[in-house]
Amino acid sequence: MQMDKTLDADASMLPSAHRDIGARVTAILAEQAMLEPSDVEPQHSLAEIGIDSLGLVESIFAIEEAFDIQVPFNANDPAASAEAFDISTVATITAAVESLVRQQHA
Amino acid sequence: MHRVVITGAGTINALGHDVPSTLAAMREGRCGIGPLSIRDVDRLSVRIGGQVTGFDEAQHFSRQELSLYDRFTQFALIAAREAMAQSGLAPEGEAALRIGVVLGNSGGGLGTTDDNYRAVYEEGKSRVHPFVVPRLMNNAAASHISMAHGLMGPSFTVSTACASSNHAMGLAFQMVRSGAAPAMVTGGSEAMLCFGGVKAWEGLRVMSRRGCRPFSRDRDGMVQGEGAAVYVFETEESARARGAEILAEVAGFAMTSDASDIVMPSQQGAERAIAGALADAGLSAGEVGYINAHGTGTAANDRTECAAVASVFGAAAERVMISSTKSMHGHLIGGTGAVELLACLSALRDGVVPPTIGYAEADPDCPLDVVPNVAREARVGAALSNAFAFGGLNAVLALRAG
């Protein structure tokens, strides 16, 4: 529950569009992990919330559909893809989506 | 139990429209992968493939035939024609009643499906060509080969994704070895390079946009190909009685299931298939000079396959040559094992081991002799051909020089 507050506090510092992106990304990952969004914390890795390689590919598809963006991600080399789309944690994924939305909807 | 030999081979693929041109390309380490030329390619993010180019279907088939033949059937018929001509097998009477066709393919007439979905969904048409079903069905290619060559024995199609052809040829081998059939026509065909066929693979994010570089540290995925290869398998007695040239002996076969994950490969499943094929052939690992790898160029396959080979071969792993010809012709999915068997014939018969091209940098996870970039001359007495499919289905063939 304390995490919820932290998330809210972080989110409140952001412009509303970005707060919205964070919430939507969290909702997408939570649905994939079969968790409540409130159980998914920014510092969580995908492994920690039970998302495997297939789940990751599905999550990226859902993110592309939700935000109408192209995510440059190749499952063969997540490390090389990390520059454009860092999948280390929920927070890095959110940041990457925010950046792609900015670039691709400019 | 009969000894089983190969007396005919035929192919059409990105490297050539017949066996001699394909073997020459493999010897030269030529790359058949290039920009895709298909409808709506601009809406794809993966725009390369091992496409059959310079192919005019009207030169091979009549208008009436073409109305019934999807591209995968055309490829299969062209390859079968070459294999039957080389073999000289002309089944008639009692024998024709017992010889059949086992082919592997995964997508069937996917181009036909794609075209006609487009017609009804995108273009809003309410009517499709009357032969859509006989064109797209997975067994169309096997059936048309049976008709073209009067083969009235057991014919069917095997569909196990990337292992389809190896499963098909393995079953044909078992049927001839057991005496169930005096000869079988077998191999595989695939023609998935259409908009829907590439788009579906894009979704899985395992495709490379640059090229297929198996075992190389900088590899970044697979590249699709298309085409077919077809063989005549028959008993050694029959081949000798006819005076047919023996291209190689099919010596063993094994298949296993990982029973673990729908896409991630299992080292144990691959190991059991490799060890099983050796045991079935009565070969020791030390006798095997060449392995045609599954070698898709994905991170997961190449690492797992090398670990499996190293584990089964032990000390012999340091001497065996293992290459992935997918680097040249792409991944033919259901047809891939059939085209790759040509690399084994090259090694066993011509003493030329085809290379893994596009190899730039050693990967500590793949510490085997992958015959980088340049073909090698070597005397090879026995060879293996690996196929490890999505779904965790593994099929490995063992061959001996004829």
C-alpha cells in the first residue's frame, strides 16, 4: 500500500499525459501478469511479476496497440534493444514508452 | 529390415532451381537472401527473405494446372520431377500400388489463403475461385505428386512446424526399412513468403531485418525462405537391381518431444533426438563428420543446439563440423529439413561441407567448428541433419555415404 502512495507521488510530479502513460503501461503489464495494477510497482522487473519471454512479446504488442507506436524490440537480443527500449523494470518500460510516444507522435 | 538408400534428389529454393545449381551455391557460400518482392511489402517491418527468384510458373505448368496449384504445390512438383528423373524409378503394376508420398509442410497453401482473405475481407468480394480449398489444403502437394507419378501407396502430409520435413523423411525411411513400402517419395515444401505469412512471423519478434547469421555472436534472428526438396528413398536391393545410382544411405532416425514450452527449445529434448538417431543408425559420435544444424540464427536455438551437440558428442564435438545453411537459403519452415538434406549429400557424396555464411564473431555459447563462411573439403562418412520445431518437436536423421 505504501508503494501506491509512492507511485501516486511520482506520478503527481509529471504532466497529466505522462501520468496517464504510466498508469496505462502498469495496467497492461498487470493484466499480462494476472495481478491487480496496485500490486505492480515501478521498480519491479518483469520476472518479479511473473512475465516470461512470451508474456513480454504479448505486452509489447499490447503497448503498441494502446499507444499507436512501434516498439523497436528484438527477442533475440534484449540487451541490444535496451538502448531504444529498456525492459529492466516497469519504470524503465514506462520511460521508454513515454519517449517513443514523444518521438512518434511529434 | 531393409537398408534404405536415396536414389533421386530434386529441389527449387532461393539458391537454385535444381540440385546442381543449389549444391554449387552451397559450395561457393552464396547468399540467396535478399529484399522481398511481394505485395504490400511496404507495410512489413521485415523486408528480406530467401525468395525463389527468376521463377516463371507458366514455363512449368499449364493454365489448368496452375488454377489448382498453390506455389507450395508448384515447388513440390518441380522438385519431385527432378528426383524421379534422377532415380529412374518408374513405378508400375504391383509396385506402384505400394509406393507413396510423405511430404512435410507447415503453411500449406498460405498464399492462396492470403489472397482470398484479402479478396473477401479487404476488397469486399462475395465470391472466391472454386478451387480455393483444393489449392490451400496441406496435403495438396503430396496428392499432386502422387497423381503426377502414379504412386498409389500410402501418401500423407506431416505438419510439425520447422521439423515437418525431417518427420516426413523419417517416416518414409521407417516405412521402407520395415518393408511397408518398397520405395517412398519424400521431402517437404513451403511457400510462406506472402504478406500474411511474413506479418505473422514479425509478431513473434524473432526475425532479423539484416540477415541470417547462425552461431555468430552478432546474430539477431531468423530469415524466412521458401522452396522445396524431394527425394526418392528405396531399399538397397531395389536400387541395386535397377542399377540406380546411390546418393547416400539413410541410416537412422529419431524423434522426441520436449513437453515443456511452445516456443523455447529444450537442450534435453534435442540431446535425446541426436543420441537416438545415432543409436538407430548404429553410429558412434566419432564416426559423424558433419552435422547440418537446425541453426536458425536466433539466440535461443543456436545456444541450445550447440550445448546439446557438445553433450551428446563429448570429446568428438571438437572434431565434428556443424554448419547452418539457413544462412544461405533462409528458414523454409516446413520445407527446411528437406533442402538442408542436400548439404548432407554434398558432404557425403562430393566431400564438400557447406559453410555457415555471414559469420562475423565467435560466440562463447557456440564453441563448435561451425565451418565459418567458406566451404571445406573433407571426407565425411556419416552425417546428421537436425530439426527442432516450435512446439518442442525434434527430429534428427542420420546418413551414411552410399
